[in-house]
Amino acid sequence: MNNIAEENEDQEMNTEELETQEAVSEPEMEFTGEETMEELLGIYESSLSKFEEGQVVTGTVISVGKEKVLVDVGYKSEGQISIHEFIDEEGNVNVKVNDEFEVMIEVWDEEEETVLLSHEKAKKVKVWDAIKEIYDADETIEGVITSRVKGGFSVDIGLLAFLPGSQADLRPIRNMDEMVNKTYTFKVLKYNKKRNNIVLSRRVLLEAKRDELRTTTLENIENDKVMDGIVKNITEYGIFVDLGGVDGLLHITDISWGRVKHPSELFSVGDNITVKILSFDFEKERVSLGMKQLTPDPWTTAVEKYPIDSKIKGKVVSLTDYGAFIELEEGVEGLIHVSEMSWTRKVRHPSQMVAVGEEVEAVVLDLKPDNRRISLGIKQTVDNPWEIISQKYPVGTIIEGKIKNITEFGLFIGIDDDIDGLVHISDISWTKRIKHPSEVYKKNDTIQAVVLDIDKSNERFSLGIKQTQADPWESVAERYEVGKEISGVITNLTDFGVFVELEEGIEGLVHVSEISKENIKSPKEHYQIGETITAKVMNINSDERRIGLSIKRLVEDEDDDGKYLEEFAKNMKPATSSFGELLRNNIQEQLEANKTQEPAGEDKDEE
């Protein structure tokens, strides 16, 4: 009895299960209403036997638990799917009761009545089927580039596929990260389900599109036509523009009438620009483009805008060793040469006067539109100080200023308006021999000088320090008349004579022939520098600043005086009067006294 009761309960339960699964039963199960219970069970069991692992069927969610989702797939017991398949990135469960979707039977144990299902694997099976269909039909598929991988990208098309870097675009991609998380259309190059390998290409589609555009562009392209394009590549000599399947070169010289250092200053890859076709070689498919040609050449109106002697304002755009380039307007530049920057300063480099980016005022000095040249000057914006300096400081004026610079040839004295006067080394002193001005002066010393000359054409201002005092050579003839016996110190010895300093800055020369009656080869054998000697003034030339001295003449004169007295005594005749004898005796005594003067002096010293 118990067994019969249990069988009846089983039959009732199976009947209920059968009723609840009618919605998901296979279409082949048709009932007439006349079948017995055993027949119904047989039909049901035969339908279940069609299940096998790897099969994809449709199921309905009957409950959602913490770890499992139960899905009715028309079997004796519900199939189970891990809850993790339904948790999104934010941790939310995105499944609910009565949701219907396809699942794959992963494990089917008929004896244990266990069915393990997978929704994710069912989706992948469907994707593989779709990929096969797309590949066979030579169609395209959309996907999202999820990340960069070695050699290319990983793309989500329902399955993870590989996009080689060489197939991502028509040209090499500089910044591959820019493509990540973007959706593109791809062509399936190949796939292998067993190896779970799918290779995609975007380049194939781009090439096909480019070929279509290329044909259309080549049909419409012609010289002087204005077209829109996209910046494809940038180089130092220009940019390549995609006109629609045909690339044209916009040379750097045809970008602007003005100065362009590098095209990257004005353009970026991907920019939309408008250009003009300058020339087109159909056979080689070479296109030369121009952008500046879209506007008039500014040099055609330069003569009217910038007449000579007019004042202009512009921005310094470049500096060179020889000058500064000033942009007057886009495409028109003028040059300020370093020589035209200051009336008074010696400008070695334009950076001493102007800087790049600075706005300056200048005067137009010359204009040659055919050569695209404008000569400008800054110094012409102010009065030339050399025009009024001669009126302010006439020749003979005594001025006072500081020494700004010292060179081997003279001193530069600051006057005013940045004008420097030069005191040449020869105009420092009347008498001193100066080897270098630094021996006498140092920088920033304040001195007085006399204006000697002003050369406006050559911008030279000549000064003299010695001219503030009287020239001692003008009165030297009065102080050292010819025939006068003088003494001095030897300052220099040469093979041709001895230089003797008579007073500070005044020297006389004893020529080697005037030293002695004897033949002297070199004065250095007889004299030393610093020794004091006595000589006789023979001649004076104030203009040439020369005084001739003689030691030989001084000695000869002394000898001549002694001989004259001796001969006078010998030739004296006896007198008839006592006065004559007395005079003769006195002369004789005087001669003898001269001869014995030195020994007598020594005896007196001993006494």
C-alpha cells in the first residue's frame, strides 16, 4: 500500500512538473488528449534525452539566489547558473525572475539529475556563429577597442578579438592610446574557433573608402581650384593634406605670406583646412597646394602703405648678427641694420637695443618691393646729436668727463648723449713718454680736456689733455740758448748717442760723434744710465722737439781757453817801462800758479 501511495504521489508531482514546463517544451511534443499517463511520461523522457553537453537552449529564470540563479530549461530539475555571470562592473545583479535567455548546458548528469548552465558561454556560441556568417558574407562588424596589447589592440565584438597595429589605420599611429575605448567598424580577416582566435582589420575598410574617394577627387581636381582637406602629416618643410584619397603637399613657403618657422606652429594632424591647387601632375599624382594664394600679396601695396621717410610701428620677429627683422603686417618684414640703431653707440648685436616680441617705432629708409625688402632705422626717430655737438662744444672748449674706457691707443671720455670723445695717447702729455694710457689714468677718473676736432661725417670727437697746459717746448729756446753749458741725467744709451734729461719731459741728445775727439764705437762702453754729465747746447729745434748737445765741444772750448793764455804770455815783448815788466811778471806768475794749484791745495789740506 505504501508503495502504491508513493507511486501515486510521484505521478501527481510529475504531472504538475509537466504542466509547468509546457511553455518550454520542445515543439515536437504534440498531445491529442487521449494519451495515457505512461505515454505522456514516455514522451516527456524522450524529449529530455535530446539534451547534451554544449547544447544551447532557451531557459527562464525562476529564482535568483545569493550564489545561484535557477533556470527552467524543461528538465526534471532546474539548471543552475553562477550569480557572477550576472554581476556588472559596479557590483549590481542584472537578472530577475521570468527573464528569458539562451543558455549552454555545461554539465548534464541524468542520474544525479544535475544540470549546470552558462549564459556567457551561450552568448559566445552565438557570437561565433555570427562571426562565421559575417566572414562568409564578407561583411563588417562593430567593436570597441578595450586596451592596447603587444603588437596592436584588444577589441570587444562579443568575444575578444585582436587588431594588429598595422591594420588599425592607413598610416602609423603616433598615439595609440587615443583609439582605446572608441567604437569602430572592422573586417574579419580570419578566425579559428578551436584556438579562440579572431583577427580584425580596420585598414582594409579605410583603403576601400579611400579608393572610392580617390577616383572622385581625381575626376574633379584641377589647377587653381579651391578645395577642403584634412591635415594628414606635418614635416619641417610643409604639411601633407588629404584632399579625399589624394594627398597634396602644402610647402612651408606657401602657407603664409609671413614668416613660418615650423608648420606645427599653425597646424595639427586632423585639422580641416582650405587650400588652392597650384599644380597637378596627373601621371605621378603629385599635387602642390597653396594657402597664402587665397589672399592678395601684401607687397603689391607696400609702396603706398610704407613710403620712404615715413614712421612705422612693428613687432620684432627675429634677430641676427647684422640686424633685427620687424613685421609690419603679415607677409611684410623690414630690416633694421645694426648701423641704423644708434647715432652714438657701437651696437655689436641687435639684442643690445631690441628683443624678440617687442614693438618698436622706426623710419622707412628704403623700399624695394620687387626684392621684398624694406630698410628701416631706429636712430632716425630722434635727432642726430652729431648735428648739434659742434655748436654745443666748439673747438677749443674745455670739457670735463669721466674715463669710460682705456685702450692702448688712448682714452674714451664720456661727454653726453652717449657721445664719447677720444684722447689719443699722443695728446695726453707734452713731455712724458707714455707706453700705455693706463700708466697715468684709470677707468672712471674725472679729467679735463680740450676739444681738438669734431668730424660729424665719421662721428669722431677728438680731445686733448696736454692742450690744457702750455707747451714747454715753446720756451725751451729761452731756457737753453745755444752755447750754454748744462747738466743732466742719462736716461737712455744707444749706439748712435746718449739721451740726457734736462728737465721733466725735456731731453737732449749727445750724438756719438759729439762725445769725444776719439772714435767711440758705442756710448755704452763709457757711460751708464742714471749718470750725470755736462754738455754744451749746440742746436735747438722746437718744432721737431730736439736739442743737440756736445761733450766734445765743451772739452775743446776749455782747452782753447788755456792755450790762449799761454800763447799770450809767450808772445808778450819786453817793456821799456817798469809797468811792462810788472805786467809780464804777473802773467808769468799766474801761469805757474795754475800749474801748481792742485799740489798746493793738497799741502794745505794736510796742514
